[in-house]
Amino acid sequence: MSGTLRVRPAYLTLGITGLVLWLGPDFAAKVEYARTKARVEAMRDGPADTALKMASDAGVLLTQQVSPSVVHITSIVVSSSFDSRGRSQRREEVSNGSGWIWDEDGHIVTNEHVIRGAKSIEIQLETGDIRRATVQGTDPATDIAVLKLDGSRLLPAERADKAPPAGTTIFAFGSPLELKFSVSSGIVSGLGRTAGIRSGAGPTFEDFLQIDAPINPGNSGGPVTDTLGRVVGMSTAVADQDTGPGVGLAVPIELIERVVPDLIDYGRTVHAMLGVQFPRQVRSDQAAFLEQVGLDRPAAPLQRVIPNGPADQAGIRAGDLILSINGRVTQNGNEVKGRLGSAKPNETVTVEIFRPRTQETLLVDVVLGDARSLTTRP
């Protein structure tokens, strides 16, 4: 028989507990503190610390990579008004925004609204160098403009091929509230957003990225990049700003790539058109209307088809509902226009329609026309 003393685990636990109680609560607190301190010190040199430091360093390096391609834009806008005696008076206002370098030839991309009505435009580079710029071309329909300045010592931004999926980490560069060359981060919250934020004559193409990176007045025109520093979009607006912090919207890179070369070469761009018209406002009973016509999915009802236009020639009729363009769902007229933003005249798109009269769902190939030929006369 062995002479080793054996103690049951239950008795051992009871004994330790009794010892702790006998030594007092202060001793127990000291033991817990020592354990926590040892754990924290071990973590400071552990994987979590290394990963967080690598992520922070990556953000710093990305900012250093992109910032030399970002510019601050100051526009002098002249406006006219009449005083109480009916006399005309002119007033100069200063407008600030952001932009980014497209190429080494000195082309700067920004929002059209940043330089709209500008009498003179100054570009400040990250180095502090200030240069005069001229307008190369504008496209109010997409809120894109190209400026031109002396092309020496410029570092163009790198561009992505397409916008990233929702959930992708992004960085927004610009001069919010005149805080020049700032950067904020967030994610892509959604794709294909429309907000109805612009009005006026001519077509409007809204097919925005929704981003949650904080953007404010002055961010407009600034690049939005992915984690590799590639431009995936351009800050353009904040939706519902009066009701809260707002939702950031950015023009996607696909639309920028479609419009900018035309603005550089011709000073303008030509948009494609389907040749249809939609109700001015979405019906308040849209869901009930769709159910009534026998449809259980989103759609954009057509109010009118332009005679002899592309849609008419392809067999689309007034009263049809557009379900998708090239496979992308369309819930209203703004989304249909947005889906066509990157398309060119004479390009063929596949339009999915629902025809209530016959309860048919059809796929129709439409050769797009030139938006300049669009007429809204009945």
C-alpha cells in the first residue's frame, strides 16, 4: 500500500475556497488583478496586437499613397440678383470642393456641381502648390466634370475596373468643411442606389454607391478608394441630410470611366436612351398596384413609349412594366435611367418586361438610341 496522501478534488477545492475566505476579499481581488494583468501583457505582444497594428499601418500607407492624387478645388461663382429698387447687382461667392488627378496630362475629375457657374477655378495640390484650372467638359446628367491644368509633376490616381460589392471596406478622400486633404473610412453599404436628388432639363442618371464613410460639404468630387488605393467611385451627395447624419452617395467608377474620356476628347458626352417615359412620382399604392396586375416582384411601370423610339421598335408598349435591365432589377423610372448611365447609343441591352394584358414576362433586346434625339412632346 502506497504511503502517498491522496486528496479528493472536491476537498481540495473546498480547502482553497476556505483559504481564500480566510485571507479575505482583498486577497481575492489581488489574485484576479494579477491574472488580468498577466493576460493583458501577454496580449500586447500577441497576435491581436500584431493584427491591429498591421491594419493601422496599412491605413497610414494607403493614405500616403492616395493623397498626392487628391486636390482641393476653390471656385469663384458670380451670381446676379436685383435690389429693392430693381437694380441688377452682382455678387461673388466662394465654393469649395474636391477632385482627383486622372492622368499626367493635367486632367482633374470632380463633380459638375462643384464648379457650376464658376468664373475662376483654383486647384491646390497636396504639396500646397496652387494652380489655375479651366473647364475641359461637364456632364450635369451624371454630375461629372473634367478640369485641365498644367500637367507637370502630377501623380494620377490608380483606378479599379469596377465598383466593389456591398460590405467592402472603402476610404473617402476630400476636404470636408474646408478641412483639406482629409480621409475617412467605412464600407460600401449598397449598390445601384437612386435618391432623386437632382432636377432640371435633360436626363438624370442615378446609379450610386451607398457608403457609410462620413462625407460632408467639401467632400464632393473626392475619390473613394478600396483597400488597395484604387478609385472605385467619387463622392457626390448626402441623401436626407436634414433628417439625420445622412447617407453618403458616390458615382461608381464604371460610370466615371464611361463619361470622362468623352469630356476630355469632346467636352461633352452622349447618353443612351430607351425611348420611354415614366410617371413623375412613384405611386403611393405601388405594392397594391403590382399585386392587382398580377406581379409579385418590383417593377417600373411605363407611362408612355416614344413613337418610333428604340423601345417602340423592339415591341415594348405603354402599360408594360420593366422588371430588369441586363439582369439588374428596376423598381422605378430613376433606376431604369441609372442602369443606362454606363451604356452608349447603338448598344444592345436586354429588357425584361411584364405585360399585364396577357400576363406574360418577356425578354426584349433593345438597340439604344441617342438621348439628344429624345422628345417629350405628346
